[in-house]
Amino acid sequence: MLTQAPKGTSDILPESSGKWQYLEGLFRDICRRYGMKEIRTPMFEHTELFIRGVGDTTDVVEKQMYSFDDLAGRNITLKPEGTSPVARALVENGLYAQMQPTKLFYITPCFRYEKMQKGRYRQFHQFGVEVFGTMSPLADAEVVSIAADMLEALGMKEIELRINSIGCPTCRAKHREALKEFLADKYDELCETCKGRFNKNPMRILDCKSEKCQKLVEGAPLMLDYLCDDCKDHFEEFKSILDDMGIEYIVDPGIVRGLDYYSKTAFEFISVKQMAQGTVCGGGRYDHLVEDIGGPEVPGVGFGMGIERLILMLEQEGIEIPSEDPADYAIITMGDEARSAGISLARKLRKDGYQVQVDMMNRNFKNQFKYANKIKAKYAIIIGEDEVKNGTYNVKNMETGEQKTLTQGEL
């Protein structure tokens, strides 16, 4: 067991880490274009944060959190999602008191104890974006636009944007009563989890993954039919801005999202090829989250995008992610003097920003060339006795085979 990673975790090996670095770099660049600033929050938080923020009737809180008492008896949880910790940081550091909006992004590991599936792990990683301090539907649309730009830049074509409004506490109360009335005579048939949701948060029943519950909610009252004027106007303006941006979408009344803090806008980017487990990105508005965790009234909107899920979907679409960072130079030497000269040259080239590989295995001349081919070096710099004497280098283009003799200055 000591040499086996815990179930639900995976190593990101060198041959894969280049893909991650590429995706992370692309995400950072897109966020930069929107004026987003990076935030990094701790790997663990007080458990109460997620109970109050995510919601005590959610699957995340009820079944999936890694919680434990630390040595001082404090109940701590490895973060299962990124939004609540960012909201906590916003309050603790007074970011809400600065000029608004506060526009943040993060790249973080998260932890949930859940059933293992392809592309779903117990330690997973997320790209996330959060915008605080504005009720404007433009913030909702910009958040969606960041995700759309990311997926478009990667060349993903089998993706649909689904949007919905799940209302505010005022209009949701009317829908809640209508939904409870609809489900009342079906209560005994609901799964045990949904029975617990019936009084606390019946809308969460619509998001149940049980096939039986999914059938029971067919024909249930739609939140869109109960929106108050404010929520209706917000949703219509949100759609209008998406139209202005040229972002295509489908209004899907079934989009609920799995966390309690959402209100008004809810959206998902879904793989058309893999509908069951095909959500690559999900998010929405959460105007009461900051208040729920003990802060002032600060509206917010954001999304989370699973990196492992994203990589899986890219593979399914046959999209190549750049993964290799080949060496600029492999230095090949013959003899002790040449080796010393090669080590000195490598140091200088590395200071100039080049990636340089020097043989550490005492390979012979022929095998040093094999190694240069193996690491896909762009050029081989060949140093022997004559080169040391003349202060020159033989430089071979490893792709074309062309070879030149250069001085250090020319190199």
C-alpha cells in the first residue's frame, strides 16, 4: 500500500504535466484579458463554512466531505469546492470594501468522497472564476464568456451552453410550495435523500441522480413560470447580453446546480456526446452566499471547471493538447576537457533562457546522440578535443541533419 496512491487520487506524471501547464497557462491568459486577479485559498477550512455556504442538504455536505478534528479539536474540512473559501477570504480581508467589482480566478485541488467514475476523482482540480460586488447581468455574461473562450480556444465543438434562472428567495418561495404540492402524493416513493430535502429544499429533488426520482419529477412546476419581475428582467437581460456577445445557448428549465448557494442565473456547459456525465463547467449567481457565511450583503457570480473532466472530454473529441517541452540543446562531449567545456556552456545557455540537457550517465558518444533523439532536442552541440582547442562548436540540427561550426559568440 505504501507504493500505491490512495483510491480516488492519481499522479500527474511528467508526460502529462505539460498538458496541465498548457491548460493552466491558457486559463490564466484568458482571465487576464478580462481583468481577473488570482487568489489562492487554503486546502482546508472550518467545516462550518461549507455547511452554511454549500448547504446542509446537499450531497457534498451530507455524503462527500473529508472532515476531521485537528489536534486542537477544531472540525476541519478539505475544501470540496472553491467558491465558499473565496467568499470567506473576501470577508476576512475586506475585499468587499474596495472599489467594486472584485474579479478573481483560481486553480485549485478539491476533495470529495464520491463514487469513482471515469474523469471523476476524490482529489480533483478546478479552474474557477468569481465576480463579487455587482448585480449586473453583464457580470453573469462575462463569467460565461470566460468559460466559452476557454472551450473555444481548445477547439471543443461538441459542447452546448444550457442556462436557467432559479429565482430569488421571494419568487422561489412560491415555486417551493407548488413543488411540494406536486410531490406530496409521491413522497413515499422518493429516495431517502430526497425525503430529507422535501421540507428543507425541495428544488434539490429536481437534481437527484436517481432514475426513480427523475421520473417522479417529470411534469413538475418550472421555476421559470414563477419568477418575480426582478428575476425575470435579470434573466432576459442576461440572454440579451449573450446574444450581443454571439454566444449560443439553450434555455433548460432543468438546470438547478447541486449547491444551495445559487440564485437567479444557473448555467452549464455540457458535452453533447456524453450527456450523463458530460458537464465540463457549471456555475451561476449566488447573491446571498457572503451574507450566509457571516459577511455583508455582497452579490456574486462564478463558475467551476473540472480539469480532469476537461482533459477527458478533449481526448474524446480527439483534440491534442501540447504536452512536450523539448530541449533546445543537447550537449554531446568527447573527453574530460570537452565535458568541462560543455558544462560551462550549458550554464551560460541556461542563463540565457534555453533548455539544455547534459549527459549525466557517462554514455559514450553514440549513446549521447541516441539520448538527444530520445528527448527530441532541437539541436546537438558537439564538443571534442579540436573544438576545445579552437574555441568552436559543431551544432547539428536534429531534424534536418544540417551541421555548422560556430564560435561561442555565433552560437
